[in-house]
Amino acid sequence: MLPFDFPKDMLILVLSFFMSFALVFSISPSIIRIANEKGLVAKAVQRSSHKEPTPCVGGISIFMGIIFSTLLLTPQYQWQSLQYILGASVIVFMVGFKDDIEGLSAWKKMVGLIVAISILVFKGGVRLEGMYGLFGIETSFPGWLSMLVTGFTLLVIANSFNLIDGINGLSGVIGAITSVTFGVWFFMADQFYLGVLCMTTAGSLIAFLNFNISPASTFMGDTGALVIGLLLGVFTIEFISLNSGPDILPKYSFVNPVAVAVSIMIVPLFDTIRVFTTRIMRKQSPFKPDRRHVHHLLIDSGMDHMQATAVLGITNLTFISLIFYLDPIMELHVLIGLQLFVALAATFFIHRNVVSINAKKKVLMDAKTIEVQTQPA
């Protein structure tokens, strides 16, 4: 790796953000127009939060912004580290695009994700080498276990981000917050190609938000959500691995990188684990769609899309700010336990509020029904 040139590299990092932003902002209207003409729209179903057919092709412009800007601005001597990440992203993009335009069975989507993840694990060197102190385990994994744990982690994160893409603005806001957070750290830790990739992701997502805020003119779709989810999985694993390695200066390393990574990714990770656990406890398939996601609960409690997105975005920023402050002074398991407690408590009160609102609505509906039945013919 060449010597770290702060002014020049900072300029490239900022340029990568604005270049991806400009590209997505400029091409999205044409893509949306073509999608409307060709009928590439998501129709409203019972659990949908939208009422009108809406193009679901936002992921195309996001992907183009990321790929073009990253390839153009990443120094050539770092392409070897980047090629496998972008190669895996292309596979996931194709899987998501096919699912958006004509539907794809769950097992075929899973196969596509596994192929992409295999490229990252076997060729890209994206690996979790151990538990990093979680559950008191400090020893390194054997090679086969490292690959399995890494693959499972990437699969969980990619799907968890896809699952929060349920209301206007949410996936774009959460994806941008997490990408910028990881990107700044990668830049300061002299992992420049990852910093560029993070900032092109953030720039693309923020430009996409212009077309996804209410009333949304397009959705991200699986085309975008799966790609962003996979990239966030890579960022998360690289963040944990690099923090635990010898090449990072002490002033940029975290004491508990696993807890910090969980906090950065708290919204998609916690929501997915909570929803899957709830479904299993109710003896339902964990993959059965419903309205138990936290963004649905916020909508059902009376918020509109942008209010719910703002609440979850602020929540994510709050968790990140707190973990940066608490990391040096608290133990790993205490930090994770504290995060889970706060997230569970907040979700409990939101759910209780929704139950109360639904009960009041039922009473009013029953009263109206009785009133209609008792009126003389």
C-alpha cells in the first residue's frame, strides 16, 4: 500500500460521494419514466404501506452510481482488494433485478446470495477469524468454521437490510448513516478502497432519497436492498477484523469492535432477530410476511412514513453516539446487553401503544355496527 496522503485522499473521498450522488440524481428520472411505461411497478397488497403502483427500480441507479464512481476513483493499486466485492455485488444485483421484474423463488434468491458470498469468502478474503471475545471465546476459528460463520453473517445482514425496506426513506436513511460511519473510520484507518466504496454507497443512497421520500416516485426494490445489504455485511466484517488486527493505530481502534458494529447496524439486525423470534414463538414460519417490523409498528401507531423514518434514523445515530462514548469504559457483554435492553424496551412500548390503538378502533367499530343494526329499517 502506498503512503497515506491525507489532503489528496480526503479530496477523493469527498469526490466519490458527490460523483455517485450526481450520477444517481441525474439518471433516476429516466429510469423511473421507463419503469412506468413498461409496467415495472410494485402493486399494493394487504401488508403494503403504499396504496398506488410504484416503480421498484431505484436499485438500478443506486448500483450504477456505486459501481461507476468506485471503479473510477479507487486507486489502481487497490483494485485487487476491490474486484471480488464488486463481482459479488454484480451477482446480487442480477438476482435482485430478476426478482423485481418478474419474481424469483426464495430458494433461487438464496442460491444467488450464496454464490456471491462464496466469492467474498473464498476469493475476497472477507473473513471473521474468531468470536473476538464474544461469549468469552478468544481463540481463532479453524478455516472451515471461519468460512461458515462469515457466510452466515453476510447472509443475515444482507437479508436483514432487505427486510427494513418497507416504508419510504427508511432503507436509504439507515444505509447512508451506516455507510458514512464505516466510511469515515475506514478512511482514518487507512483502508482507502473501503472508504471510497462506503462513500459512493452513501452518495448514491442520499440521491435516491430525493425520489423515495413521500410521496415516493420509486422504491429501492430487491435490486438495491440486497446489494446494499451485502455491502454493509462486508463493511461490518472488515470493521471487526481490522479492529482486531495489528495494522490499525491504537487511537483509531475500538476496545469492543463487535459491540460497536452491532450498534452501527442495530436497526436492521435487531428488527430482524426480534421479528423472526416472535414468529417462531407463535409457531409460524420465520419467513412469513407480516406487519410486526418496527417500521410497521410506528406506522400503525399513527406516524406517517417520513416521521417513522426520522425516528429510526435518530435512533440509529443515538446508538452510534452512545457506543463511541461507552466503548472504552464498558465490557463487551455489558454493552451488547445494554443495547438489547434499550431496543427491547423501546419496541415493547411501541407495540403496547399499537395494541391500545387497535383496541380503541375495535370498540369504535363495534359501537358503529351496533348503532347501524339498531336503527329502524
